[in-house]
Amino acid sequence: MDSIRFVDECTVFVRGGAGGNGSVSFRREAHVPRGGPDGGDGGRGGHVIVVADANVSSLLDVHRSPHLRGGNGGHGAGMARTGATGQDRIVAVPVGTIVKSPDTARVLADLTVAGQQYVAAAGGRGGRGNLAFTNRHRRVPTFAERGEKTGDTPLRLELKLIADVGLIGFPSAGKSSLVSRLSSATPRIAAWPFTTLTPHLGVMRGGNRPTGEPIDVVLADVPGLIEGASQGKGLGLQFLRHVERCHVLLHVLDGAPFEPERDPIRDLDVLRHELAQHDPSMLERPQLIVVNKVDVPDGRAMAELARDELVGRGEEVLEVSAVTGEGLDTLRYRLGELVAAQRDDAAAAAAATAAAVAQADGVAATPDDAGRSDRRGTAAEVVIELAPRGDDFSITHDGEVYVVSGKRIERWVQMLPVEEPQAMRYLQGRLRRAGVERALVAAGARTGDDVDIAGVLFTFDPELADLPADERAAILAAEAEDARREAGDTWRALNVPAATTPDERDDE
């Protein structure tokens, strides 16, 4: 049942709440015969916010309910009242969760510290009420914006446990037994060949620093690796992401394996080969080797043989028994030393980076800079480059309709009631100022062509100033000719005698 209680990757669909509609309202007060517009704005829709929570250990909850929605914003009302902001949806995930785009696998957020937040889906904008559209040329606006609608966005969540020491070994090598003896963790342990099905974390005290500060070490136990894991065999490889953040790797070798063809030396070579296939950089970290099950006579003999050869290779080897506790204190303190050294190296590197950044800025580094840099990860200079912003829309032509695509432009059309003449004139002005009209003319659109924006079909009628010079000159010349012809027709109508009536012809 472990696999049902633990989920370390899933796909979710997030959607911010819809914004509230703006209000069309006019003041109605005693002794005020012509009250002006007073429609309020709609409220913003609620965000979907992913938060790293130290009390959450699995993605099981979001796996079971993958559709995450923010609350809708309230509608505006008269007397310039603004609608309520939609309720944010807070999604608690384990510390170490990575948020990715499922299409490009681009990392959007890496939540490595409890309390870190990432706005996975922003709420829609609230529509403006008619009071917001009042100016000296538009004194009585009769339209308001609708609230912005939002759509589902798929996201990929992946959990990488954050631990100091990662235990790696074959199934039934005794990793879970070691974690249970070194810490208060209670992974499932069986008396037959069996492998852990889910990762487990345990915390142990790895001694004290010279200053007396205790060294607490987090252990990560992952499912056992087997030969060929890098080709998809077994479960271990898919869980190796949980030791990617570990400072130290602990290879747990079986001193009394069930299979006669296995031995600690060969097991270590296989484990390192599979690690290299997964991520070669993992082999550059400090590694410690323990041979387990020395409480068994065959296990002790095997451990002695393996120790001599491994020491000859320059490896550090310890012999332990998870059953009797032999060698566990030595292992505990040695892991504490290695982890403390790695933490000191990381703090020194962070301090050096902070000092370099401060020196580049001309500011003296303070002792707290290293701590702040370590908590942030790596201090880095932020460079802001200003560049002219180009068009944020595109135009395509399928032979019959010109399609304008762009989030900002489509939002304008979606939020405005284009059936209202005033709103339509306001939209035309915004599109003209944004350069959409000029871009359509450049793409070949002319008067009478159909233009599709956000599913709404418009008939194109460009301004003369946006047309090419030759076309503009031809249109102006044709209009001048029409004006002269109309003037001549009017002159003739004023100077030609009226036709005689039938009665007048009879008199003649």
C-alpha cells in the first residue's frame, strides 16, 4: 500500500479565477437631475499559488484532485463600488517540489525552502466600470468591461527530496534497516527478499561541532537499484531524483546476498555504473561505503575480503550490522563529519560569491551576507536590459480571414462588449494605437476584408493614413473626382428650367 500513500510526480491543471464584470450605473440622487456615471470595477480573480510546506511529504493530494481553481472576482456595482477579490487557492506541496512546463520541460519554480511560493495561475483582471471610461470627450459612457476569463494551464510537479545523505544499494541490502536504526523513521522492513517501494526520510544526530553545535543529518532511503536500471529495469532509477540534492552518497553493500553470483565488489561497480548513466555528476560527491550484515558469519568473511580490495582502490569502507548495531556509532559520526564539511564548503562558497558581488557593487560584504546567500541558494547579479518592445501580436491569413493573435489584444476584445457602439469605437482606438491596423494593412488586408480577433469577426475599414501612399493618393483622387461630379450635378439642377406639366402643354 506504500505506493498509494506516496506520489512524487503528477500533472495538474491550474486556472486562475475569472475577474468580475464592471458595472454600468448612473447616479440617482435627490435634486440631481443629471447624475453622472458611477459604475464600479469588478474584482480580480483569485490566484492559484503553490506553497512549499514542511508538513507535506507527498504529492498525493494534488494527484487526487489535479484541477485547481482560484475563486471568481465579484462584480462591480453603482456608487463606484468595487467587486470583491476572488479567493486565492493555496496548494501545499512538499519542500523540494519542482514546477515544470509539461511541453518544454522548462523549470518554472524550484521550491527548496519551506514557505516559498509560486503563482502558478494568475487570476483574471476585473473589468472596469463605466466611471473609468469618463473623459471630456466621453461624458456619458454606456459600457463597461467584462471580467477577464482564464483557461486551464497544465503543469508538471516533480518532487526531489532534500536530504544530506542518500542511501543507495541493491534490494534487501539493508538500507531501510539502517535508516530505522540510525533515526526514528519507520520504513517497512521484511524478513524475505524485499525492496522499499517509496522513499523515506529520517533524521539522526551525527555528533557535535567543536563549538558544541549539534550536527543533525537527514537520511534518504530510496528503492533499491538493480543492474540495468538505467534501461528501465526495476523501480530504483525513477526514484534517484530524490538523492540528486544529497551532499553525501552512502553505498550500502550486502555482505550476505541471496544470489550466489553477487558480491560487494561487483554490486558497487554496478551501482556506480547506474548512477553514471543517470547523472555523472553524482559520482563527484563524497561517498562512503558500508558492508552490512556482518552479524552473519558469511557476511563477516565477505566483508573482510571486500574491505581489503576496496581499501586498495582508495575507498573508505565501514563494516556494520543493522541487526546488532555493530559499527553504527562509527557510521553515524563519520556521516556527521562529512555532512558538516560539505555544509562548511557550501557556506564558504556562498560567502565568496556574496563578497564578489558586493565588491562589484562597491559595497563591503557583511558577515550576514553569507547566511543570506546560503538561504537563497547562490547570490547572483541581476542585470536589467531595456530594449524597445516590439509587437506582442501576430497576424496570419488563411485565404479568407485575417486572424490577429496575441494575449493582450485578445483580452481587449474578450473584455469589451463589442455590440455596444461606444465600446466598439473605444476598441477601434486601442487597436489603432497598438499598431494592429497598420500591421493588417502591411499583411494585405483592405477595406471589407474579414478580421478574426479572439473568435469575433470584424469587417476591416482602415484609416487612410495607414494605407500605402499610392493607394491613399488613388482613393483621394477618386473622392475628389466624385466631389467635382456631385458639384456639377447640383449646378445643372439649379439652372435647368423645370419640365412643363401636361396641362401647360394643352394650353399651348
